[in-house]
Amino acid sequence: MSTQLFQISGWSALLNGVLAIIGVVFLTLFFMKGEPFGTLNDLTSLPWVLSLLPVLWSFYRLGTNEHKFISMIALGVGIVGLLGVFALQLLLVLKVITIWQQTYYITSAFGAIGLWIIIASRIGRAESFISPALAGFGIALGAGWILATLCVWIGGFPPADSVSSMSDMSQFNIITIIGVSLIFLGYFLQPIWAIWLGRFILSRT
């Protein structure tokens, strides 16, 4: 993989981490004060998705020699997940859909991103591209998002017209609460992974 691609993916990962932190701040303010912070969080997710695309491509290129088949699978899964988040968040911002209409689908999109992070972490470690600690952190992060997807689909959500507030967890069953908690935990951990990855990549250029 070229030095230029290393640098682009490294800086993109750092940018992704910064955008993720901004998104976490907006999300926290949304639960504390309401709008417009929810919309600002949704808007931040759009460049967040775009900033991960160079990282996605760099891990695909990394594995094309020794792990071509699994690298292609990871690339496909990652693109589906990222574009899914982008499209759903854009539709939400434009008020084409509601948060309740996108819930199952965006959770699945994050599950796909989680699967990509797991595969990319394993490829990166197999190629001695990332450290064991970083690979382990990425695998744990990805597994959390996959488990969150399963919990949300199994637990389900109550009808939208019977829920007074998305932040009132007393309205959901325990499986759904676990799933939602894992999603939010991933929101807080993902910027750590992205910044760690970006710094690691740039240190090797």
C-alpha cells in the first residue's frame, strides 16, 4: 500500500474520531436540552460516514494479496453499512422518515459497520499492520454493535404512538434496553478506536 494512501487513511481516521466526538456532544445535549442538537448530531453523521471511506479502502487494499476473498467481503459489508447510515440519516434530516421508521434499519447498518471493523481488525493484525491491542479493541467494538443489532431486532420497540420519549427506557423490554445501551456505548468508544487507528497509521508513514 502506498505511502500516500497510508497518509490519507490516517488523517481520515483522525477526522472521523473528531467528528464522532462532536456527534457524542450533540447527542448528549439533545438528551439534556432537546433540539436542535438532535438534528446537529444527525448532520454530523454524514461527514462521519464519508471520512471512514478512505479507511475502508485502505484495509481492502491491505488484504488483497493474502486475504483477497475476505477483504472483498469486508469491503462490501462496510460500504453497505456506511451508505446505509448516510442514507437513513439524510432522510431523517430532510424529515422524509421519522426516527421510529429508521430505528431497525440504522441499527442493522451499524451492525454491518461492526462486522467490517472486526474483519478489518483481523486483517490488520494478520498483516502486522496494527497492534494486538488496537485489533482487540476494534473486535470488541464491532462485536458490541453486532450484539446491539441482534438485541434490538429480538427485543423490538413498542408502537411509536405509545412512546412519550425516546429517552424513557422504562417503555422498552430488557433485551431492547441492552441493545440500545450497547449502541450508545459504541458511540462513546468508536472515536477512541478511530483516533488510535489514525495515530497508529500516521506513525508508520
